[in-house]
Amino acid sequence: MKPIRFSPILAQSKTIRSFRIALLAPAMMLTMTSAQGGTTTAPAAPPSTEASNWINFTIGGTFVSGDQAGMQRRSQIDGGLYGGIDSFQYTKSLNDSTTLTIDGHALFGLEDYEGNIGLTKNDVGYIKTGYKQYSIWYDGKGGFLSGAQEYGVPPWGDELSVERGQYYFEAGLRMDKLPEITFNYKHDFRNGQKDSIAWGEGIPSNTLPASADQYKVAPALWDIDEKTDTFELDIEHTLGNTDLGMGLVYEHSSYSNTRTNTRGYLSTTPPPSTTSSNAYREVSQTDEYTMDLFAGNIHSVTRFNDNIWLSAGFAYNTVDTDTSGSSRSISSANPAYSGTRAEAYKNTIGGGDLSQIIGNLNLMWVAAPDLTITPSLRYEHEDQSAVSLNRFYLPQTPATIKGTVSNSADSEKDETIGALDVRYTGLSDWVFYAKGQWGQTDENVLWRDTTATNATDRSLLKNDIQIDEQEYTAGANWYPVQGLSFAVQGLYADRQQSFDPSGNAGTGVQTFGSQGMTAIMMEHDTQLYDLNFRVTWRPMSNVSLVTRYDYSQTEFSNSGSVWEPGAVGSTPASGDILRKIESGETTSSILSESITWSPTGNFYLQATGSYIWSNTETPFAGITDSDNDYFSTSISAGYAIDDKTQLTGSFTYYGASNYNAYAGSMGYGLKTQEYGASLTLSRVINPNMVWTLRYGFITSDTGAAVDQSGGYSDFTAQMVSTGLQVRF
């Protein structure tokens, strides 16, 4: 393929920021240089200049028609004007052995900031530190039912965002004949508000006007306040033919998150009388949580010779969690219900401990010049324990305890996994490979309900869980002629999970509130069949085609029980165990095509497309089979008008029509079409200065039919920005 004669400067700079308008399908993406997103790599400066540093200035805006919150969630950019430094990089040699580097960006209006500074001294080591923050946007509206009225904007609004960020410090020792030592400290945080859905949080139609919905899928709100501090120490050293390493990690996390959801009537029309017990009210629950994690590992790789390598590793982890200060409250629109509707859980306390050890061993053996065999073995042991206590209050003065709920649980798990990889290249133009993996897990779970004051009435349930797994993969690659290759791969996996409840203690049928301690699931099996085929063909030097087909089928089988436990050690009778049935089957097919064409040295065209067929079937009455079919495509092109001017563009499309609304339930699937397009014009002003103009367009439309958002999240957005890159 002939190279594109694009100016290296026109290709922009290292660390140019991009926002990605992620349309529903992961493969469908519209990328424009602006805020929010990842990092791209730029070519070096042209030979005519020594400039290796740069600064990019950007100003732009987004103009939205339709739902602002829907646009923010889809595109992950905020609407309105923005501007600032798109990217900045500065590298300077302080002397023959010391280098200073600074990079980052700052985009006001999008509140997207990052800065890094590092100092490296050859044959000694380095230090670096940095800070970044950005926002993730969410749509705060709830779900939608066919024929229902619009929910309207929830009390807290629907344009929600969570600010994420991190600052860090890292230092590394890199001296000859000494171990490589790296220390890293990170502080991560997450603050803001995001959406959730309170499924089924509606009220019966007999309490509402005839024109109102029968049920609502109510919006809910998370107030997020989370932070994590992580300390890491890694040491690497080579002794003879063995590479040794060890690592230590300490992590402390804490959060205070509140979930608020609406219950009862919420609509654009007036609610029913506030004398109704089902009048609009909010439920709020706050959880305060801390976690301390300590982990250590040692690992090694020994090269006995070119044909035999042995690697080994051992890790130990402990986790301690505490929940304190949690509360749950209900506020009613009807003051008459302040004594019965405004109940609250308070002083909810609890916590858990986990300890884990993991060991693995891998041997790579080149048994013959064309045959490589790699057996491996992994073992894991895990112990967990947890306890919780809830006191149920009425909000009277003084507060009255209505009840107390307490329980605890312990579990112990052992898992062993063995695998064998084989690779053979002895036939000309062929590569064959196969892998088998076998695993077994044994877990014992003990659950206690200690709510009752009388020990003889306390409930206990034991459950022995066993999992047997096996997975086989085989494939081959064939290169019959230059520019043509075929690849095929098949996979089969089987996972069988069985449950053996061994009994309970107490009198009568053991219950926890209104929930019996009946062991429901006895067996759960999963089988997976997967086959994929790929053809890569380059019929001409400037044309490349890749065709791929994937087929996947997953079958689920279950067996349940109607057993009510009796005395300690009792076992279910033959009539209590239900026969095993196939409870579900999911079948998916994916056909994709990619074409790259470069007819001239100053023009290229890339096109990709994929069609996905996916269906889930169940044998149960009243549960409707679901489809998840969609088509996506993207086209991008670039044209070098002359040595100083470059034009690039892209187009994306996503379409699905699976939405089916069922009375009294959410209509799963989607009925949406989304289009996106972008155009970028770049012009070299001089060897160290490039001007860029960008335009983007995206639309999300449910058309005549509604989808899960009821059409209330549809939007059209246009984005315009201009930038100037200066190298120095």
C-alpha cells in the first residue's frame, strides 16, 4: 500500500484530546479533536524544524436541539461553549543526563484538566507527579412503559454528572546492578450525581386518575462521594538466569453514598389527593462504608535453557470492610402518615473480612523445533465472614425501636484450575493451536439469622456448592499465498454448579421476615459453543479486506427444590427436587467486514460494518423471547489537498428495531437510529504552526415508535471548534 503523503504536522500532536460520541454499538464511534476522551499518538515533527514541543489552543461549542441530558449521556460531552489548552507538551534536557517533561491540558467549560511533570536522570531513576479530573454525564430520567404518560423531569433534574479524578506520585530507582524499585501513590475520587432506576416503584391504578399510568418505572438518584488511597511498592531483580520480583499494595477506600428514589405518583399531571397513603413520597438510603486491603506477591521466571522456561507466583490478600452510620428514611407527601410512612432504618452496622491465597505455576517447554507445550496450574483458597445488625425506628420523639434484624454468614472456598496449551508450526504456511482448561471449586456457606432472642428459634442454613468447569479451544491459521490468510477457531465450555443444603436449626418452618429459608436452586449448568472464521485478503497493494463471522450459543439448565428444611441434617425427599429443565438459550451471530483502500498517495478510505443477530429464548409461560439485533457501520476518509492542506471526514450509523412493549412491564430491546458525521480541515501556516477547523453532527431518534426512554431522550447536536497548534 502506498503511503499517504500527509504532512506530519497536519496529523496533529501527541496527546491531542478527543471526545467520542459513543452511539449504542461499541463499534460505532465518531471521533473529533476536542475535549473528553483518550490520547492519540502523533508523528514526529517534520525534518525542516527542530521543534519537539507544542501547545494546542482550542475553542468550540455544542448546540443541541432536543434532550440535553440524552445528548450528554450519549456523547459524554457537556453542551455549550468551551475553550482552553487542548494539549501541551514540553521536554527539556537540563544537562547530559537529566530530562524534564511537562504535559497536560485544560479545557474550561468542559471542566477537563490534566497536568503531569516528570524528572528523569539516566542510570539513576525518575520521579513524576500529576493530577487529572473529568466528568461522566448521565440522564436522570426513569424508564418508560408503552402507553404511559411522560414522567417529566424528576425533582432533582435529569442533567447529572459525576466528577472523577486522580492525583499521583511515582518514583523509580534504575541503577546498574541494583534491584529496580518503584513506589507509587494514588488518590482517586468520585463525586457527583448519577441516575438509577427503581424498578416497579409505582402504585396501583385504582389509586390514580383513570388517565394515569398503571405502573411507573421511577427515576432514582445516587449522590456519590467516594475516595481511595493506594500505596504500591514493586521490586524487580535478576539473579543469574532467574528474574525475581515482589510487590506490596495497601489500599484504603471509603464512601458515603445516598440513593433517593420516588415512590407513588409522579407525572406532569396533578397527583392524587395527599390523603392517600400512596401519595408521592421519596425513599432515601445512605450507606457509609470503608475498606482496607493489603496484598503481597512474589513471582519469578527461570530460563533453564532456550527450550524450558518456568514461571511461578504466589499472592496473599486480605480485605476488611465496615459499614456504619447507614440509614433509610421515607418522606411522605401526606403529614397524616408521618407516624407510619416515615419509618427508618438507622444505626445499620456490619462488616466483613476476606483472606485469600493464590499460587500458580507455568512451564513453557519447546519439545521440538515446531512444537511448544505449556502446562499450568493455579490454586486459590478464600475465607469470608460477614455480620450485619439493623434497628428499625419510628421517627417519634423520643425515637422508638420497632424491631431489630441481625444475621451473619461465613464461607470457605477452594479452587483448582489446570490448563494445557499446545502450538505447532511444523507444516509450511500453517499454525495450529489448542488449549484445554479444567477447574473445580468447592465452597461451604453457613448463614445464620440471629434475630430471635430465643436461641432455639434462630435459623441456620448450610449450603455446599460445587462447580466443575471445562473449556476447550482449538484453531488454525493458514497462509496459502502472499496477501491471503484464513483463520478458524472453535470453543466449547461447560460449567456445572450444584447446591447441597444440609439442614437448619430451630422450631417449625424457619423464616426471616416473610422470606422462608427454603433452598431454591439445586443445579445450574451452562454450556457455551463458539465458532469464528476470519479471512484477510489484500488483492492489490492498495486494497485490504477483512471478513469475520462469529457464532455463539449459550444454553442454561436449572433444577430447583420445593423443600422446606426440617431438623438439623435433614435431606429433601424425592418429591421435593424438581427435574432439570433448559431454562434459556441465547444465540448470537456477528458478520463484520472491513475495507481499506488507498487509490492514490494522497487519499485513503476505510469502511467497516457489522450486523448482529441475537436472540434469547425461554420455555416459561408469560416470559416473552427477546431479540437484540442491530447494524452499525462507519466510514472514514482523508485527502491531502496539497502539501499544506488536509481534509478528513467520518460517518457512522447505528440502527436497531427490537422494541416490544408488554402490558404492565418494561419493553426490553431498543428502537433507535443514530447518525454521526465529522469533518476536519487542517492548514499548515508555517513549519511550526497549524490551524484546524472542525465540525461534527450527531442525532439519536426513535422515529415514530417509542423505545425504553419513551422518545424523551432524542436529540440532535452540532459541534463546531477551531484550534491552533504551535510547535516550539
